[in-house]
Amino acid sequence: MVQKFDLAIIGGSFAGLACARSAALRGLKVVVLDAKPDPGAQVRTTGIVVKEASDEFDLPARLMRKVHGVRLYAPDDRSLDLSAPGYFFQASDMPGLMRWMADEAARAGATLMYGRKFDGGLEYERGVVMGDIHASFLVGADGARSRVAEHFKLGQNRNFLVGLEIECEPLAGVDDRFVHCFADSKIAPGYIAWVVPGVGATQIGLAASRPARLDLGGLLKRLNPHANIRDIRVLSRRSGLIPSGGVVNKLGSRRVMLIGDAAGMVSPVTGGGIHTALHFGRRAAVLICEHLGARGIHPVDALVREAPRYRAKLVLRRVMNLAPPNALINALLMTGPMRTLAQRLYFHARGEAQESFAS
Ligand SMILES: Cc1cc2nc3c(=O)[nH]c(=O)nc-3n(C[C@H](O)[C@H](O)[C@H](O)COP(=O)(O)OP(=O)(O)OC[C@H]3O[C@@H](n4cnc5c(N)ncnc54)[C@H](O)[C@@H]3O)c2cc1C
């Protein structure tokens, strides 16, 4: 028997669940389909949430841990402490956060179908049919390699960073006031490596522009002076692609729309996409609701106008893809202009630190 919905969402992660909750609260009949067996499974992200997202969304404090500063290391191990007044990042218990978001979407009235993979559908004038499901509108929130984008011939991500992370039992010696970032073209060409004092765990990871090889062993050796690497007890491993080419060129069609990583809504410089996934997940719900209910402006047209452009960040991404030699990073990283640039990247337009991290 065909089940009829106003909105079907492929992908039950940040973008899809934010969209589902908001659309269901606004009265739409919503279904979420996700291939993974349960919301907390197959985590791919470090899960650092920027302050802007914490301001915009009420995320449960028990699943988060605030970190106020960034310690940025040059390849020669000199370091720079960065912060901004009132600013913080939040590390998160990712499986817990995903389960909480799924519960919230279900509580709002959305139907969640985990363990259900999207592999195609038929778009026609009045909606989309996928086997036994009919929806008036379909949202593709299915991540960097979106099957929805591919199937409906929408814009697809072409450029990626590749990321890899291990989550370990809390590691002694890690200064937990900072997210530790390592600029090193030998270990993480085109991006950085990181150590995050997370929620009940330490996260150690790195990313690089594809097709570079990720040198996790090199990173662990590099961390030796800073933490007790020999005592590492790995709890889980995560890896995934991060779109780095900006927003895709075709965000939707008459009855289908892309959001989150599927739409390329990820900062090409920092690789951060959680805030945009949450923001545009919710926005998509509002736009679709207005369109279906009151025949408002087409949601894809509205989304195209609102989507981030990332113009300067795309230029900077091209420079980063060149993976400057470590000697150059050593020479430049501690200079005033680089400090200002790093401050802007991590803390956006906010001012210099007034906070003291002296122990
Ligand atoms: C290693 C790594 C570290 C990162 N760290 C950070 C960070 O610290 N902070 C930050 O802001 N961003 C980070 N990012 C980016 C961030 O994870 C993404 O921008 C964010 O998860 C995007 O959310 P999304 O909902 O759009 O997609 P995703 O989180 O990728 O979710 C897509 C969902 O779609 C489902 N799916 C996929 N295909 C199908 C299908 N065919 N049928 C059904 N379901 C399907 C998947 O199971 C998944 O649940 C990181 C990324 C990686 C890879």
C-alpha cells in the first residue's frame, strides 16, 4: 500500500533531522529515510559545533563540552594560542547528539525509517514516488556523495577533502582548554590535523585534499611530546569525505531539493558543515511549508538566493590545495598577518583574545 507524505527526506543526520523536526512542527506529514541502522550509527564527523550554531539551536548541554581556545602548531612545533572574547566551540557526543535529534524529530511527529536506503524514485508534476512512498516534495540530505543528486541529475560535489579520526579514551597530557590544530603539509597536506578534548574521549584526526594519503602514524609520532601516545585506547574510528568545492550548481528541481553536504554547504577552508546543515535544514522546512501550503516562492529559488557563496574561501582553498612546504609554514605561521588570518578563520570577524590561557 502506498504511504503518502507531504515531505520525504533522504538522510537522517544534521540537515535531514533539523528539516524533519521543523517541517513536522509546522504541520507537514514527514518521513525520513536513512540507510544506517540507527541514528547514532556510522558517525563520520568530529562533531565540533561552532558558537553560531549553539546560539541558533538549543543543543543539550549534557552531550556537549565547551572549548574556548585554539592552539595552532607550526611543523616545527612552535604554537600560537587563539581565542576571542565570549567565543567557544562545542565538542559533542556525536552518537548521543544524533539520537537526541532523531528523538526530537519523532516527538515533533516525523516518521523515521532507519535501515532504509534510497536508490531511486520517480519525480513527476505532483511529487516523487519511491516504491511504496509518495511525497509531494523530496529533500536530499544524504551527504557528500548524494545519491539523490546523482539520481535526479542535480548538482554534485566534485572536490573533496578526505578525513580520518580515531576516538580514544581521554588522553593524559592533552590541555583540554584548546582544540589543538597542526598545520603540517607532510601529515595533512591541504588541511590540518587535530586533537580535540571531547565528551568523555579524546579525538585525534586529520584531513587532506584528495587524493593525498593520510598519515595517521605520522600524526601520532608528532603528538608524542604533547600526550601519552603509548597509552592510547581506541574506542572508535571515523572517516569520510568533506565537500570542498562550494555549493553545487543545481540545488533542486520542481519537486526535489538538496541541503547540507549534499548541496556542498560546507566551508571550503575549515571543512565545517554542521552549522550550515542545521541552518539550511530548518530553512528548507520553512520554505517548503510555505510553498506547499500557500504556494509561496519556490523553495529552490529561495534557497539559491540564500545559500552561502564562499567566494574568498574558495580562493583560499585553491591556495591550501597546493600544500605549501613545511619550511614556508614555519616561516609564515607566527607572523602578524598569518595570526590575523587564523583569527578570522577560527573566530570569524571577532576581535583578538582578551582571555588569558596562562597556566
Ligand atoms: C572526518 C570529518 C570530520 C568533520 N568534522 C567536522 C566538525 O568538527 N565540525 C563541522 O561543522 N563539520 C565537520 N565535518 C563536516 C560535517 O560532518 C558535515 O558537514 C555534516 O555532517 C553534514 O551533515 P548532513 O546532514 O548534510 O550530512 P551527513 O552528516 O553526511 O549525513 C548524511 C546522511 O545520509 C544518509 N545517507 C547517505 N546515502 C543515503 C542513501 N542512499 N539512502 C538513505 N540514506 C543515505 C547517511 O547514512 C547519513 O546519515 C566533518 C566531516 C568529516 C568527514
